Amino acid sequence: MVKSRSFVLRSAVLAFSALLIGCSALSFDDDAPVRTSARKGADFEIRQPSKTAVEGIDVSYFQETVNWNAVAGDNIRFAYIKATEGGDRVDQRFYDNFTGARQAGVLRGAYHFWYHCRSGAEQAAWYIQNVPRDPSALPPVLDIEWTPTSPTCTKRPAAATLHADMQAFLDTVEAYYGKRPVIYTTIDFYQDRLADGAFSNYPLWVRSTAAEPHERYGKRPWHFWQYTSTGRVAGVPGKTDRNVFNGSEAAFQQFLANSNTAPAMMAER
């Protein structure tokens, strides 16, 4: 996702770095096409993994005004929408996107961007304050990454401290919404803080735009894969993140059912 308040600054830093390094160098987490082989000698780009894939997007205010009816018409089954960040920021298009997606028949959920200078309890309270409790919504998502170019917080807490804060957030959010949260992460954060099996009992959403997930995350099971941040979808101005669920439509429906950890609650108005 990488849609924090440091997005513009980070983009400038990356662009400058690219000039220094040269265009031939590729990182593990760039936006080169993901490539795979369906048969010997066949090499093709994954931009839409398959005709039967359960496809989704994630958006924030960076995508500007989204035409959700057009999104629904482009075979997009689900959308994750940025809601909150840290303990004091709400995405300015969250409510319009959250309402618009539902009205268009796109399954939608809300994600929270983690801020390493706030406690997990504070961040959970902020998410709950701003995201309606809706039984029809997708499970909440905790988007956790390192933020080396943040203008306000570049902390990298020790694993034990960070894991305790993450658990506090996840427990609080799950208790309130009655759904098991999903953890979204990037390659470097995963390798630093999750590769030892931490939080293996939570659904995992991985970013890998230059390789298939098993090449970057090993044998760790995953549920969602963000395979590009330069995708095109009808109704979304410019480029957007595209994602795919790991399984068939039937498996997707089973995942949604299994995500419920408490009796359905009345939607808040």
C-alpha cells in the first residue's frame, strides 16, 4: 500500500536514488512485472493472474474520486480502503469510498496504516472511532511497514515491543468488529519481524511486485497478494494497487465465513 503521509517525500527519495544507482538495478520490491512460467519455455507477465482469480484493489485519497460502479463492472470483487493512520489521521476520502463501494456492490473493508511512534492501544482506539462496525464489511487490516522516510517517525522497535503493540491492536479490533484482522506487510518488514513465525495465526496479505510470493516469503501461507502498484482499473484515475485472493471464489467465501469470530452485530449508522 505504502500510502502514508511520507508518500511524496519517499517518492522523491526513491527517484533520486534511481538516478544514482542506474536503471539496470532492481530491488526486491519494485514494480517490474511479476513473471512466471505456465509451461516450459513460456514466460509471461502477471498483471491479471487468471480469468477466474478473485481480484481486488486497495485505494486511498491518492486515487482521487473513484467511480465505484465502473470498478464493479471491471470484475473487481473486493476493495480495501485506507481509513486511518496512527492515532490522529483519517484518510480524507475514506467515508466516500467506503460508502460508494458498498452501494456499487463491491465488497469492501478498511485498513489502518501503522505508526511506530504510537501505542497499539491508541491506534486501535482511533481506528474504532472512525470505522463503522458493519457486519457486511471485510475483516479489518493492519498495514505495517517500516517507514524510513517518514518526516515524524522512523523508529524500528525491537521485536518483543512491537509484537506486544501489534497484539494489543489486533485483539482490540477483533473484539470490537467480531472479525479476525488481516496483516498486510512488505518484504523487508516481514523478513525483520515476521519471518520467525510471528502472528502465523492471522491471515497474511503480502506485497511482492517483482516476484511471486513464495520467492520472497518462503513457505509462509498467504491470503492476499498485492502484485502491482501500477495497475489500471476502470473507474480509478491513474495507477492503483491490484491484489488477488489466494484461492477460488468458493475459497474466498469460506475465508469470509471463517473470519467471523463473534456473532454478527448490528451495523452502526
